[in-house]
Amino acid sequence: MIRVDDDMKRTLTFGTAPKRVVSLVPSDTFTVAALGCGGALVGRTDYCELPAEIVAGVPSVGGTKNPKLEAILDLSPDLVIANQEENTKKDLETLAQKGVKVFVAFPRRAADGIAHLARLARVFHVAGDRDVRELIRRGYEVIREAEEARQTVTPLRTFCPIWMKPLMTIHGATFISDILDLAGAQNVFADRERRYPLAADIGGAPALPPEAVAERDTRYPRVTLDEVTARKPELVLLPDEPHPFSEEDAEVFRALEIPAAERGAVVRTGGKDLCWYGAQTVTGLPRVRALVERYRSA
């Protein structure tokens, strides 16, 4: 009998490995496959792209924010894997009320993501497999290597937006910011919380007091181009998800009076290495480190 706590502090019990799994998180779909358990997947989201050869044979149940709950229930899953941030509380509660076992993750650091990988290995009863043990070991090793390397370099001041209209970026208490930090890139908005309402976030109105926004997520501030200019980033990373930043978007930042524009360091890049937790981090973090290093010496 395996007992595992999810990130909602709920203890889930697994007598046997789940055999009918719906993943509502693209990175978890990838992780389940990396654990050698892709055959258990019976449902996934429209955004679950990898591994392509596995997801091609798994029906979609809709988006992460708007899954088709009846389609999920029709699949008779013995486990739904979800994320507190990507999926809505109402949908997950509805599934749980229907008797579906829902495992909710919410990693905020790269190490949390590797711990989640290890946790899923236990859920699927493969924690003792040699290849799985090596994958988890390598995950912690790439984080240790990054932490050691980070001590020897001056962090490169970096702006990494996640949306263009409105322009939105990340606070330090996010998974993406931690990946950047491990890669030797200092998030220039690490201290900037999101303010409510929208007009306050972009400096056009007084912000609501903390007690009025206690239940809201303040980790994704909406910022202005003037704020970006004032923070003087040396590197601008434009990921292709969750927003697919275009070359036209890149030109907006290249036109700013910032060190990144002067250095030719406004870069479009893949977003999965930055925001997919779990198995993706094992190979993704070294790629982000290499990218940052390339522009450190530019």
C-alpha cells in the first residue's frame, strides 16, 4: 500500500498502480511517460504535446482551464493528475465529488518538481525500477550542479515575460523564476508582486489593501515597458509558452533603451524548459543554463 501526500496536503492511498489515468497537466503527461507509464494514460489536454508518439494515441478532454468533465468521467479514470495553478478549483472539486481520485501538484521550485517526479514514481509503483531511480538521481544532480555553478558567476539581469497584452511577468516565488536563478539569470522582477485592480498594477490607481487580495495570486504582475526599461535587463527571454512570443513582440523589446537590446540579447526561446516541472527539468535546466551562458559572454 502506497500513501502519498499531494500539494493540497491530502493523503492519497494506492493499493495498486493506477491503470486509467487522465492528465490535466502537459508536464505531468510527459513525466508519466518518462516513468515508463505512458500506457496508463487514457486522457490528456489539448496542450499535452509530448511525447508525441504517446499523446497521439490518447484522446483529449479539452483545455487545462476548461476540460470536458463528462468526457473525463466517461473514461472511468482511477486517477486524475492536476495542478493547483493550471486547473480550476471548481473542476477539480466536481471530479472529486463524483468519486474520482484527484492528485493535485503545485511545485514552486525546480527541486519541488523533481520531488514530484519521485512522488509519481511511488504512485505508479515504479520507484524501484533502475531507469526511474537514475532519472530521479539525475534530476537532483542537475540542480546541485546548477547551484554550485551559480556561486561562481555574476547573475545576468533577466526579464522573462509570460504574456504580451497585457504585458505580464513573474515574481520570485514561481517555478520559472527558480529555473532562471539556477541558470545564473537574475529575475529583474523577482520582488514585484501583482497589484489589484489592473489599473493599480500598471501605476494608474491606488492598490487594494493586502487584506482585500489575500486569496488572490500575486505572483504574476502586469508591468509596463517603462518599468522594464527602469529595471535594465541584460537579457530578455521570450518563451513560446504560455504565450507564443513572436518576432514582432521581440522587436518591441529591441526598441527599448535597455542593455539587452544593446547587446543583441533579446531572445525567443522554448518555454517548456522554463515552466514544465518534473522530468522535463532533468534535460531542460542544463539547456537553460547553456542559453544564459551564451549571452553572458556575448
